[in-house]
Amino acid sequence: MPHSQNRLPVWMMSNMSTFAAIVAISAFGASLTPSLMPRDPLVQSLLSGIVASLGYEAALLVRATWRYMEIPWLRGRLRTVWVVGGLTACAGILANSLSRAANWQNATREAVGLEPLESAAPFFILGVSLGVFLVLWLIFRALGIARRRMERILDRLVPRRVGIVVSIAAVGWLFWALVDGALIRNAFKAADASFMAADLLMEPDIDQPSDPQKTGSAASLIRWKEMGRHGRAFVATAPSSDEIGEFFEGPVQNPIRIYVGRLSAETAEERAEIALEELKRVDAFSRSTLVVAVPVGSGWMDPGAHDTLDFMLGGDVATVAAQYSYLTSVLSLLAHPDYGVDQARVLFEKVYDHWTTLPKDNRPEFYVHGLSQGAFNSQATIPLFDMLGDPIQGAMWAGSPFFSKFWSEVRDHRNPDSPAWRPTYGNGSLIRVLDQYGGLEGEFTPWGPIRMVFLNYGSDPIVNFTYDSSIFEPGWLSPPRAPDVTPQLRWFPVVTMLQLALDSAFSLNVSGFGHYYIARDYIDAWAAAVDPDGWNTDRADRLKEIFVKRGASF
């Protein structure tokens, strides 16, 4: 057969590989399937476009490797059948995925208690995803042109195959240097300045305390203006003894809250020293319970976590925290991952060292707490073995992120009969895990001298994300699944990891699910950790009703 007759029609002779098209469309379809958190059409479109682009480029890499190894490819009629069959399969996968997009999205919404959507806007998703794909396609093509030009230069100096490897490494390094230097670092600087300016704003609806026992008052060692907006809100909005008296049966007090802002001192050590001196000034060590709390990256303290404990213990609580960043948790981890750990460590050490000098029969019970990044920083700084001779009483951590070694140890070395999303660890005398559906029931050995309680939602992508989910199915997908994870969620290589990464950015959208922890579940977690006198289900339910009336997220 003449060679010209083996050629494909012009419309099939583009640079687009059929294999790459199949992979890209398949990845696009997989990205529309259910995940942990619901997404609006625009966010879904961005994810789908990125996933399709990565699938396409990965397939081109496989094709290039195939050619590099000089393995024969289909020719003649077989190639024509392959191309026509592949493009037909692409059309079928695309049509099927778009037609089922609404049902897939509604499966996720149903799992977290949201109303279903009438339509997932399939044509909008397709159009925006195509635009994202084309932009990324142009970027990759530009990088390819730069690599080939460098390869031609290197051909004069080194063997061809060495030139290919060197050109790929060089162009990749130059691209990352440009992004990291010109974009990422400048973006972090701008974000830090912006968040710092917001932190300095004085809220008109929050007045400086006049009570000399309050942090931020004229008598305080910590200046009101230097506490930051989250610190001022944390101190000023603490429940009063009158409010607490609506629930607590017995003598009540105003809870003590101490917060040291970043502007209060230059170093983490100095901020911790100020916090300790303020604790002494307000006689915090005379309270029955002392909590060293670590805020999230921006300095925010979740009122659902702290107000509930104040009510539970009749206000007989002193809570201390120190700010380490103005940025959100994600940005602060990327920009200054050591700041939070350093601040949490020195604050704990300062307070703990003083606490150990007090008579054991006349000092508060000592607990640590953190949410999200605060949980990670707190866990990373607990000197568990060093304090066994004089241990603290426990910890309550909410939303422990996936990169926490402490949480990973509990999840990965859980008892075989427990699920990854709510593991049991050892005999339960040291560590227990609960979610919004329970977890404290079971045949546990009685608590030991230290109680460590993890509060994690099964639908929290920040807790469940792992890098190896790109190549292995994560354990939390195995049956039985958490009630807030849809049975329709399926694992796909790479795609599931990217879905979880995107879900993490939108995990605060649904109260009581994802990464949005609420008062109802903090109440049960704190009760497990501090074991209040006379606590029972009726008291827990009554406190939850109070927080509904207070307008707290429930």
C-alpha cells in the first residue's frame, strides 16, 4: 500500500495524542465524582481543568518515554482504528461525566446535610475547564520550546541523551526559580503586610476592659493595641459569670483569658515570658483548670472551644495563648513553618516549668488545646517523656492536620478493628478519638493520669489528606465509612489527592462538617478530657441548648 494511503486525515494529524486525549478526558470525568466537601461550579471547573491538563501532560510524558525507548507504535489501519475508537471513547466519557455531575455533587451535599442542586451547570464547567486547560497547555508548550532550544545548544557540547536530561532539569529549575522568586515570595510579603494591617484595626464594637484583672486593661502587662484583633476579641467576648450562672450549679467566676499578640514583643521567648508574668499578675494559678492554647495561623481562637469549657467548669478556668503569625494557617505554614512550633514550645515550657514548682495539692489541672494548625503546633511541642515524672492532666485537639506526626501515629497504628477516620489506639487509657457521631463508647481501659482526646470529623479533608492517596486508596475510604462521607465517593489515582487538596481550601463552608468544628462537639470532647464533677448526658444536652440560644454554631 502506498505510504500516502496510510496517512490519517488532516483533522487527526494534530499534535494531540489520542492516548493523551483519553487520559485527559478520563481525568476530567473523575474530577467530577463525589469528594468530601461540596463545590460550586466555578471551583469545580478550575479543578477539572487542572486535572485534565495534568493527565494530558502525564500521557505525553509516557508517549515521549515510549518513543525514547524506540518501541514500535501502531501504523496503518490499526492506527486509524485506534484514533477513531479513542476519540469515540472520549466523547462517551465526556457526555456520561457531564450528565452525572449533578448527581455526584448532590451525593456529597446529602452526606453533609445540604439541599440538593437542580443542576451542576455542566456546560459552564466544560467551558471554564477548557479555558483553564488551554492556558496550562500554552504554558507547557512554552516550556517545551525552551527545553528544545536548550537541547539544541547542548547537542554541540554533550551527547544527545545527556542533553535531553540536562535541558529538562535546567528548564524545570528556571521555571520554579521564577515562580518562587518573582511570584510566591512577593505574594507572601504582600499577604503578610495585608494581614498585619488588618490585625492592627481597632474594632469599634469591642471596648478595652476596665477591670484590672482583665488582660488588656490599664493595669495589664499586655497593651490592648498590641493584642491584635483576634486577641482582643478572645478576651473581650469571654462569657461573664452571670451568663455562666444560667447553667452552672454552684459558685461561678469570670474566666481568665490571657492573649499575647505578636506586637507585644520581638521574640517568641519574650512573648512567652510576658504571658507567664500576666498569669501570675491575675492569680491564674489559683484556678482549678489551666489551659495553654495555641491559636490557628492568623491568631484566631475558636469561641466554640473556649466558651464551652468556661460554662462547663463554672468559669473556674484560666486560658493563655500567644500569637505567632498574621497569616492564615496555610500561608503561615508555607511562609514560616517554624514560627508556630517555636512559639507553642516556649509558651508551654515557661508555663509548665512554673507549674511544676507549685504544690501538687494546690495547683490547677493543666491541659493543652489547639485547633487545626494550633493542634499540630501543640502536639509537636509536648515533651511527653520528659514530663512523665510530673505529667499534665491532658489535651484536647480538634481537626488535627494530616502532617501531624502525633495524629499520624494514632491513625496509622490504630487497632485493626477500628476505622481510620475514628481509630482506637492501644487500650484507650491514654488516647481516644471522637467525631460528631460519637467514639467514646467502647470497652476501654479506664483513663490513666493523662487524657488525650482527638476531635476529628470524618469529612475533614485537612485531617484525611495524604500525599500517598495519589497512588494508594486511603484507609478512610474502606468500609465502614464515616456517616458524613458519601458511599459514592471513589478513589482515583492522583485525582483523589487533588480533590482533597482543593476540598481543604473550602472545608469551612458547612457548619459541623469538614473543618468547621462547632460547640456541640467541643462539649463532648472537653467533657472526656477534663471529666467535670457530676457530668452526665442531661447536663451535656442542656449546655448544648444554651449554645443554640447564644447563637453559636451548632
